Amino acid sequence: MGTSVVNRDLLDRVVAFINGKGGVGKTTMVANIGGLMARSNARVLLIDMDPQGNLGLDLGYADDEQRDDKGRSLSSVLQDLVPQVKILKDVRENLDVIVGGRALHGAAAALAAPSRGMEPHDALARALVEVADDYELILIDCPPGNESLQTAAIGAARWVIAPSRADEGTGRGLEELAERLESVVTVNPNIDLLGVALFDIEKQATRVEEKARKMVSDYIGSEDVLFNASIRHSVSVSQQTREYGKLVHELDEFAKKQPEWWKIRRGDASADQQVTRSAANVADDFHALTTEIMQRLSAHEQRLAAQMEAAQ
């Protein structure tokens, strides 16, 4: 199985969310962008390549023994022990997941010291070519600091999105990402950076966001790589999405169903759960970022189609 040739033409809508630095919003973006695309009737597959398995917290299936296999199936397919990976179906309507978790530590070790005939760069790609036709978009949540799992992820991806925060670690994380991309370009020559998305931004602190944008554009050499949309800072939204197992737009919808505070205070209504109303602002951010990502994908695909037609 390990020596088969991977047809990467089938993987044109695979996007890896990756940064060498942790805590920059990779999992949150994968879950919420995937959820919004599925809500718009696109068939979406999410892949949790992180041994922490935090995608299950955002989507509400973590520690459900019937659904959460802690990454055992994905680990087996990455090690070429089985031909097909188990897919958790209908986590949301139109949204499926390949589950991650602690079993991926075994895959990481095996990929770091591959056996004869096994190519770490192709480990995930081999599995995805079998199912890619079933989906319009495939998003990969990559772990920070795990070189072998990151390599497998970007070996399967056509595009990379780099979530980043407005702090001193931004440049270092992007530098590690550049090294990962260079390591797979010989086997996956079409891989490219779709953009950098700023996460956990204080919207009132305009100068902080401007500084982060300048830092990224100076490092990469172009401001065009940055998405215009950014995801604002909200501790309450971050806590409550995982507490209730809801995505941000779902939390917003849930909040809007709650009675107004003044009705509760007057005794005309009661609320067993107090849900933050600021979810609406963060939901708007994710809507804007998702729209921008899909616009960039479509624009790149149209240019490629035009180039191919001109070459004929």
C-alpha cells in the first residue's frame, strides 16, 4: 500500500490550517469555518491531526465512546496498517469528521522513522484520495510543533491557511511553517499559502491589529497574503462554545432565544443558562472570514482554469 502513487489532482479543495505556534486558533477556525460551509449546504470533511483531539470539544463529540475513537482509525491509516479510515458521519448536517486524539502519538513516531516503502509525505494523502470526491471542502486541523504529523497534513493539502495572533511569536510560527512547506514541495509542488488569518484580536485596539498586520506583511513580503477579516477576542465566547458543545454561530442563535435580561430581572421570565450576547460579533467575524476564504479559492481556481485553457 505504501508505494502507490497519489493523484493529488483529487485534492484541490484540501486546506491545512497550520502554524508552528500553539494557541493561535487553528482548531477554532477549522470547526467554525467548516460548520458555516456545511450550513450553506456544502459537503465538508474535517480532519483532526492533533493528538490533543480538541476538535471534538468544539463539535461536541469529545469522550463520547460511540463516536470518539481518540484517533485510533486515523493513526492506523497513517501507518499504512489499514486501507481506509473511519469517518464520523453527520457531526452536523453535511459535516463529517476524521477523529483525532492521543492514538496519533503512535502515528507520529512511525512517520518520524518510516519503514521501507512508506512515505510520510503521502500518508494522509493516500487516505484522502479515496474519499475526496464525496466532499466539496476538506479542512485539516494541524498540531503545533509535531513535524511528522504536520508534514503528512501539508503533503495532502493544496492550500495552507496560517492562523496567527498579534504577538511576538507570529514571525517564529510563520518561519516554521515556511520550513514545513519547503520540505514537501518536491512531492507536492502545487501547495501554496492561501493566506494568514489573524485570531483573538482586540477590535477596539486598532493599533494592535495594525502592528500585527505589518509584522506579517513585512515577514512575508506582501500585505495581500493577509485576510481582511480577523477573529475578535472574546473569553466568554471561547469558554461557552466548548461548555455547550456549540459552534459560534450556533451559540449566537442559542443566545438570541434567551429572554432579555430585563424580563428576567422583572420576574417575567427565567433563564437556567446565561449565554453571552457577544457571540453575535464573533459569529459575524467567522462569516466574513469564511466568505473571504471561499472567494480566494474560487479566484485561484478560475485563474488556473484560464491558464489551462490558454495553454491548449
